[in-house]
Amino acid sequence: MKSRFIPDRFGFSLSVMSLCLALGVSTQAGHAARTVETESFSLKSQSVPLPNAEGRIPETDSGAAQGPRVSYDITLLPKAVQKTHSTLLRAAHNGNLAALTAIIAANGKVPTVAFDEIDDPVQHLRDLSGDDEGQEILAILLEVLEAGYAQLDPGTDSEIYVWPYFASVRLETLTPQQRVELFTLVTAGDYEDMKAFGAYNFFRLGISPDGVWQFFIAGD
């Protein structure tokens, strides 16, 4: 499998990680394993920077007493979050990046897709993709949405649901099974780079409890 590089134009700290996603990586067996994990669970508090509402990883983490609530069960999400998740998942499956334009228009805000100012978020995502139609970035979006998610800051104004939950845990504590899940998104080399960096910093997506799509971004 080719390494996934993050080009310098992204402005990311992680030196080498690409957007070359192997579309066949997630097998039916792998998805079945995620489907049966329907109960949510709470991870022990981890000393890892968590992404904020714009998807940015802070330099330091104030650290809540409780770890993030993690689940694979979409039915446990608020109805508004379920709806947004389903809409994005359908757009990714359809393979038409332009469909995100209507989703963003109905979202009530432009989700953060870059740390710099951009004029057109959909065109920006197309530019990040390794193909002209943006289908590679849709494949990444699909894998992110099909991963387990973390509920961060429950009951506060900053509450948000983040996919994948790897963005909220210390990578060196992952079990073998969790590392297999992670490797559907990144390579083993990327994993080592992320551990050196101190956090997962490939693509992650956030949706607030009211169903507003807040970010889809990679980097720090």
C-alpha cells in the first residue's frame, strides 16, 4: 500500500502523509465488526489534544476528568446529528462531490475545511483530491463517517460529535483491533508519524448536537 502524504500546500505539521486512499481497504468483515459494537463506552482520560469546534488540534489539552464517550451506534446520536451524518454518507456513496454544495447551503454555516481563508470549500476539497472529480476525497469522507465516533464535552456549549474517535485518544494506547480500524484510514508509517506528533491529525469530521456540520479537515 502506498504511503499517504499530506502535501506541503495543506500547511500541516505532519511531514509525510498523502491522500492516496485504498478504496478497497475496508472489508465487509471489518464493517460487520463495527456494526455489532452498538454500545457506547467511555475511554479513560487521555493526555491528548482534542480537536475544537473548527477541527483544530490545540497545542495543549486542559483535560477533562472523564474520557470521551465513544460509540459505533448511529442510533444513539441526536436525531439532527443522525440526519446530517446520513446526508453526508449518502453524498459520499454517490460519488458526486458537487452534492456537498447543496449540503453546505442548507447547513447554516460553511464547515471548516481549511485553516486558511478559502472562497469555495467544495473546490478546495476537489483540489485536495488526487483525482479531478474529487472522488478520492469522498472515499476518505466515507471511511471517516463509517468509523466510530466520540462525543466530546457533553452537556456544554462546545459539545460535538467527532469522527473518527482516533482524534480523541492517545494512539499508543490503541488495541490491535483498534489499530486495524485506524489502518483503514492511514498507513502504518502514518501511524508512527502521528505518535511522534502526539495526536491523530488525518481527516476528522465534526457535527454539533443541533446537526450543524462544523468541520472536515486534516492537520493541526
